[in-house]
Amino acid sequence: MPTTRGNVEAAKITNLITEEVVYFQFNPTDFTISKSNTWTPRVVAGLNLPLVSFSQGGPQTITLNLQFDNAMGWRLPPTGSVDPAPTEIVDVRSFTQPLWKMALIDTTNVDSAGKGSPPPVAFEWGDLYFKAIIKQITEKFQLFSPEGIPIRSLVTISLQQYIDETDVPPQVAAAMAAEQSQTTQFTEGERLDNVAAQNGGDPSDYRTVAENNNIDNPNNVPTGTTLQV
């Protein structure tokens, strides 16, 4: 089990797409989990306070302050354990770069429209497993070698709770699909790219519209055809 420099179990953040792991050199001294809900007020005459109805739940968020330090020339092996033997001065960014990578669009994992997104991650420490996306990351460099190499930094990461389609209960997924599903009738002179754009999609999604409606030739759609979009 990888440990921090204090020889305690290291917390970590894992890229859930590539499974690359960043172990913390120093565990957080504290962190706060927060969550918000949206309530809609309804004013009722004769009352001092409005009635409220629940609209939707917001995601939980965690903000972490992580210290990375190579001031003594320590080196973090790929295993994540700290080598106690001093070595040459190493740029602290070699430790933090994988965290920045988790906040960038993953061009190797794109959807049917060719669009990528930053990967989901997991923050783990003890029995806490927090699946999230990185909302914000900031790195403050605090110490430099005589040559100007940054050797100590403070990384602040804001994590937002994340679920994907596999986490959604079947009954909720069915309700979402029914809510999002809509039909339109193909008119004379219309084009599928316009249909896609007029119904909240991108014009480049016209091939997807065609495939979903079993249309072999997107340029030859009979007038009056009912399309699911």
C-alpha cells in the first residue's frame, strides 16, 4: 500500500478512463463536503413566507488543498511510495502534471459526434470513494531551486460529484429518455441537418437522426415521414 512521507496510507485521485493514479505526498489536513438543493418558491396571499416545492438536487462538491514538495530532492517512484533516499532536484510539476491531465479533454475518448470531455475521476481515502469531475484546478508555486525550477507547490482542486448512465436506476433512465424523446414530421424541401438543429442538436448530427430512424439515404427522406429526434 503506497504511503505518504509521514508513512501513513496515501489518499489518491484516479483517472477512471486511463486508470492513472496520483498518490498524495501529504494527505489533506481537512476537507469539506457540501451539497445544495433547488427549491421553487410559490407566493401565497396572506402568508408571511412563500410555500416551496422541491425542484432538483444539486451535486456534492469537495475542495482539496494538496501539497507537493521536492525541496529535499525526494523522488516519487511510479509505485506511489516515497523513496527516502535524496536524489537530484526534480521539477515538482512532474508530480502534478497527471492532475492537470485529468482536467483536460481526453481526445482518445470521444462520442459519436466526435466530441471529447475531461475524464471522470475518483478521490479515495480510507473508506471514502468520491466519483467526480474536476471543476477547477489551481497550482501555486511556492519554492524554487537556484536554477528557477519549481520544487514546491500547492494544488487546489474542486471536485463535483458525477454519475454516468450506468449509475442511473433503470426507471429514472426510462423517464429521462421519455422526457427527452420527441417527434417531428419531415416536410417538403426540409433537410435532416436542419431537423437536427431545430430540435436542440447540432447540424452534424443528421447522420445520427437518420440511423435512429432507419433511413438509408439522409438525402432522400419521403415527405411526411415521422422522425424521432
